Amino acid sequence: MDIFAFVLLSSNLLLFSFVSSDTVDIITQSQPLSDSKGTTLASKDGGFVLGFFSPGNPNNRYLGIWYNNIPIRTVVWVANRRNPINGSSGVLVVNNNGKLVLLNQNSTVAWSANSTKEARNPMVQLLDSGNLVLREENEENSENYLWQSFDYPSDTWLPGMKVGWDLRTGLERRLTAWKSPDDPSPGELSWGIELHDYPEIVMKKGYDEFFRTGPWNGRIFSGVPELRATPVYNFSFVSNKDEVYFMFHMINTSLISRAVMNQTQYERYLWVNGKWKQYLYLPKDNCDNYNLCGAYGNCIIGESPVCQCVQGFKPKSPDTWNPDEWSKGCIRSTQLSCQDKDKIGFDKLFGYKLPDTTHSWVNLSMNLEECRVKCMNNCTCMAYSNTDIRDGGSGCAMWFGDLIDIRQIALTGQDANSLGQDLYIRMPASEKVKDKQKMKVILVVVVAIAVVLGVLSIPYCICVRTNLRDQTRAKVLGWSMRFNIICGIARGLLYLHEDSRLRIVHRDLKASNVLLDSKMNPKISDFGMARIFGGDQTEGNTNRVVGTYGYMAPEYAIDGLFSVKSDVFSFGVLLLEILSGKKNRGFFHPSNGLNLVGHESL
Ligand SMILES: *[C@@H]1O[C@H](CO)[C@@H](O)[C@H](O)[C@H]1NC(C)=O
Ligand SMILES: *[C@@H]1O[C@H](CO)[C@@H](O)[C@H](O)[C@H]1NC(C)=O
Ligand SMILES: *[C@@H]1O[C@H](CO)[C@@H](O)[C@H](O)[C@H]1NC(C)=O
Ligand SMILES: *[C@@H]1O[C@H](CO)[C@@H](O)[C@H](O)[C@H]1NC(C)=O
Ligand SMILES: *[C@@H]1O[C@H](CO)[C@@H](O)[C@H](O)[C@H]1NC(C)=O
Ligand SMILES: *[C@@H]1O[C@H](CO)[C@@H](O)[C@H](O)[C@H]1NC(C)=O
Ligand SMILES: *[C@@H]1O[C@H](CO)[C@@H](O)[C@H](O)[C@H]1NC(C)=O
Ligand SMILES: *[C@@H]1O[C@H](CO)[C@@H](O)[C@H](O)[C@H]1NC(C)=O
């Protein structure tokens, strides 16, 4: 976001123009582009230029397109990327058959545009978008171009350029890295769409999947919340019987942005104050490694080990659950019985990257309930979800067979509401019932404790602590309001511990981390120290004790052992504070010293 703010504020970009005197704006049969004469072809607005260049060895000449106004030569497309011309003999011409060809010294063809139709009055033009097109002189309709460079990407994704498939012709548009910074021939890594029923972008290393973005949910790629519309550009995704592609558009067209597949990663850049500023790269961490944790394994950055099992599953090889074994994945704790539909339910997971869609099925007009029924009725359907999260959710995606390449994604605050997507995983009904009962018992206990203790007086507009401190407000806060606040916090905590599919231990629950809205509804905030528990895990251990003294459970403060119980301890302290209107630490009673907790227990 910094970059965007910065760019939107900066009043102007320094523009340098490198248009040589020998610049033409069209190439025709009588007007070729010649390296030895130094001719170049510029777009009408002067933004892009087509010419010859050498990225390394000066004898190796390539025909390419780069930004005209950017002093650091940034090549966005290369014609003869596999086949350099030796020396400056290269000439780009439209030949007698109306084909666009690049000839070298002895008039052999070094590269040619792969147009299928012959042109009668052909002309070549570099459009303002950076797209080099071959077309009939009088034909400006883009559907009828005879050939265009945007159909044959090199390593760079420009605004308006499709990455994906034309299903009518079988044409795939995929970014491919250069082999090295001085060799534009195709390298190992590529970026394109896998044509599954539920399409997604996949980065490949050779033929192997290397990283997936997860499918597009209308707002983000489910595994990469950062890949979404920004104030600078937006995404569009089109999937119909003719085409499947992603495209991005600049919203502020005076800004320059490009994405590039380099030899190690996918990156997005913005031209800011005379520099290319990188503001996104993928893959970004260990969990982005394709299928690191195997079937039903859930990759969680910050956990040790990073591979955990989805709740209801356990490691396939628990004795050797180490990096070499993770890829074996997890198996169900309780076997599924397929035939008896009463024994099947679906667990709702939230905050996950959607699983690999290789074995998926999609119907865009079905709703979630229809989706559930259809999935329920097919024993191989292991999960379902909406395809689009906008407007309350629509469409149906189903997964068959084992679910792989799942990870936790970090969505916080408002993002979680607006960008997150629920995934429903098939589970034995018995597991679900157990969960629900546990939840109810805890809720009853918590509410009972709150009632027994009575309810406190504490008003707040920003956080519970502020309101606790302010004695005037404290008087305003009646018991019923305090009761509501306590119940709200209890409900929030219960959600974190039991209701959400991930067991989340907050680890720093305290008055200042409870926010109140105008109606005095509490919200637990600041998850900076929270830990996520996977599977059946109930406690964890850390060498680095973080949290706030006064709220920390003894076993956590002393031994670093934390669990839902340590949150409950903090909740208890908070409860006392809300009831008494006093801070735990800072409370001092002459006769029994200690703190608020000590006081109450005496
Ligand atoms: C677009 O970006 C330029 C350069 O940063 C800025 O001067 C201009 O105000 C922006 N236009 C809009 C509509 O935001
Ligand atoms: C390239 O051209 C130079 C001089 O024109 C010549 O010496 C060299 O052998 C050529 N290299 C190749 C690989 O053809
Ligand atoms: C034409 O030149 C290229 C390289 O410059 C060379 O590989 C090729 O053999 C030459 N062809 C003929 C027919 O001379
Ligand atoms: C050229 O087009 C034909 C037919 O559309 C296709 O089969 C072939 O692979 C293309 N060649 C290149 C180099 O793109
Ligand atoms: C993206 O932005 C462009 C340019 O502002 C606009 O024409 C287009 O409708 C937007 N697309 C989406 C999907 O928001
Ligand atoms: C790819 O980009 C990264 C980040 O900008 C950079 O560190 C790396 O050197 C690049 N790789 C190559 C081979 O240029
Ligand atoms: C998709 O779902 C709609 C609504 O349930 C249904 O009418 C249609 O036949 C389905 N299409 C396919 C291909 O199953
Ligand atoms: C279940 O789904 C799979 C995959 O789409 C399909 O091949 C199979 O026929 C379906 N089975 C039933 C009973 O519908």
C-alpha cells in the first residue's frame, strides 16, 4: 500500500525519450525495419518501441519490444528468443506472401510470425499497449488481427494481455522466464493457467507444478490474498466455452506496471520515481512449495513443524513425521462410511488456500445447498465450496479424491470477512457431533462463570482498558452492559478455540485487546501473537514467552507451555478486571499485597 500512496501522491514521472530520428510507426512491404540502419518502430503514444538489441554478447542480436520512456532498458517481448542473429544484419520485413519475417544476412529466416492467413495489404503496427500486430491495412478490429505478439508472450505480463487459453484454436498464452539475464531463450519456469474445471494459475518448473495461486474467487486468488485489485490495477478472469484467461488493467493509466517471470520467481513491478519498485513476488514462503505437506496436510507458517494435519486427520506416518515424510500426508482419524448418508457431514473450514483443482468440477449456476447435496451423493466428492464469494457467494466447485496443497492463509480483520472463502470437507457425522457437544459444554460453563461472578462495570469506546480506567464512564456502564461485554468476549474466545476449524490460541488476551463498537459489542483484536493449533493438538510449547504480565497463566509465563487453558486464564483476569473496574497489575491492597488475582483468591 505504501507504494500506491506514494505513487498517487507523486505529481509527475520523469520521462526520458529515446526515440531515434529513424523511428517509423508502421512497417509495410516497402518499409522494412533494419538493424544496420538503426530503424525502430514506435507506438503512436511513444510508450513502446520495437527494435534490435543485445542483452549480453554484442554479436547476438534480438528483435524485441521495450519501454520507450524508461531509461533502464526493460525488454517486455522478444521475437527470435531462441535464435539470435549474428551481427547487425537483421531485417524485419513483410514478405511477398504477406507474412512477417525476420531475415538475417544471407536472407535466411531467423524468426517468423505464425499467421495462418495470407494478407493482401498487410501492415505491422506497434499498439500503445505494447502489442505488435500484423493486420490488413483497413482492418482495425482486434478479432481479425492476422497475428499479434500478445498471443506469444515472453517473460512479461503487460496490462491488457491475456494469460490463458483460446479454446477455439488451442492457443496457450504462458509467460516463460529467460534462461539468464543475457539469454532470452526459454528457461525452466513458466506461469500460466491449468485448464481444470476450476481453473487456476500454476507456476511450473519444466513440466512439474512448482507453485499454485489457487483458484480465483471473484476477489482474490484463494492462496494469494495479495493478488487482487489495488488502487493501481485490477484483475479480470474470463472462463467460457471459447476462452479461459486472466488479465489485468491499469486503473490509473499514467502509471506503468508489469509482471515478470524471472529465473527464480514471479514478480510485479511499478515504475516509481525513476526506478522499478518491486512490490510482490511469488512463491513467498516455504508453504508455497507445491504439495509440501501431502494429502490433507495443512501448511502453517510459524508452526513447528510447518506441516500439520487438517482437523479430523492424523499423520500417515506419525512416528516419522519429519520433512521427508510430510509428502505422505495425513489420513482420517475416523474412516468414512460412504453408503450411509446419515453418517456423513461436512466441516466448514475458513482461511485456507483451496486445494489443488486437478480433479475438480464446477457449475457456476448452482448454489451452495445444491452443491452440498450433489457432493454428498457422490462418494468420491471430498469437498465443495462456492466458486465466487461476491454478493453472498455463488457457484459450485467440487473436489474429487484426496485434497492436496492446502495451506493456512493469513487474512486478518476486515480482509477475512471480505476475501475469505469457506471450504466444506466431507467428514464422518460422528466427528462433527462430538465437536458440537464439546462446544456447548464450554459455552455453558463460561456463561455460568460470568453469571456467578456477577457482571462488572466498565464502559469503553475504544477498548475495555480505557473504559476501565475512566471512572466516570465506569459508573455509566451498568451491570447488564458489562454482562453483555463478558458474554461477547466469551463467545469470541469460544469461536477461536472451538468453533473455527482452526484452533486459535490468542496468547495475549487483555483489556486493551478488546475493542468495543458504538453499541458496546466487544471484539477480540490483535492476533499478532496468536498460534494456530492443528488436528488434535491441544497444547504447544515455546522458548519465547510473549504476552502481557498480569494476564499470563503461570505455566505459560514460567514454562512457556500454552494452550486454550492459558487463554481462559487471561479471560479470568479480564473478568475480574471488568467486575472490579481495576487493573490486575497496579492493584494493591495493603493487607494482602499481590495483585487483583491474588486479592480475589484470598
Ligand atoms: C495517476 O497517477 C499520476 C502519477 O502518480 C498522478 O499524478 C495522477 O493524479 C493519478 N491520477 C489519478 C486519477 O489518480
Ligand atoms: C558471426 O559473425 C562474425 C563476423 O561477422 C564471424 O566472425 C563469426 O564466426 C560469426 N559467428 C557465428 C556463430 O556464425
Ligand atoms: C546463413 O547464416 C546463418 C548464420 O548467420 C548460418 O547458420 C547459415 O548456415 C547460413 N545459410 C546459408 C545458406 O549460407
Ligand atoms: C503456428 O501455428 C500452428 C497452427 O496454428 C501451430 O500448430 C504451431 O504450433 C504454431 N507454431 C508456433 C511456433 O507457434
Ligand atoms: C478494471 O479497470 C478497468 C479500467 O479502469 C475497467 O474498465 C474494468 O471494468 C475493471 N474491471 C473489473 C473487473 O473491475
Ligand atoms: C529474480 O528476481 C529476484 C528478485 O528481484 C532477484 O533477486 C534475482 O536475482 C532474479 N533472478 C535473476 C536470475 O535475475
Ligand atoms: C448446473 O446447475 C444448474 C442449476 O442446478 C442446472 O440447471 C444445470 O443443468 C447444471 N449444469 C450442468 C452442466 O450440470
Ligand atoms: C462422482 O463424480 C465423479 C467425478 O466427476 C464421476 O466420475 C462419477 O461418475 C460420480 N459418481 C456418481 C455416482 O455420480
